[in-house]
Amino acid sequence: MQERVGECSGCGKVVYCLEGFLNGVVLADGKIRCFDCDRKGKEKELKRDDPR
């Protein structure tokens, strides 16, 4: 079963709950991000925190 949960706060793509599992990530502020935007956000954080 597929249920629409909301839109990604990064790209606006629709995020679904598939078979009881969220097809994305809920952030601390309650916003939802798709897996692609979450991965890109984490990559940016790692580059920013890199002291080189």
C-alpha cells in the first residue's frame, strides 16, 4: 500500500509511506526530506566540517 505523506522540504517531490515505511527522513523540526535530498545535505555538511 502506498500513502502520500507530504512533500520534500528540499525539492518538493512527493514523499510516500510504502508498506508502513516512510520513503524519506523526518528532520528534527518535523519537516520531511526525500532520501536524495537528505544524502545531498549530509554530503554538504561533511564538506563544510572538513578542516582541509
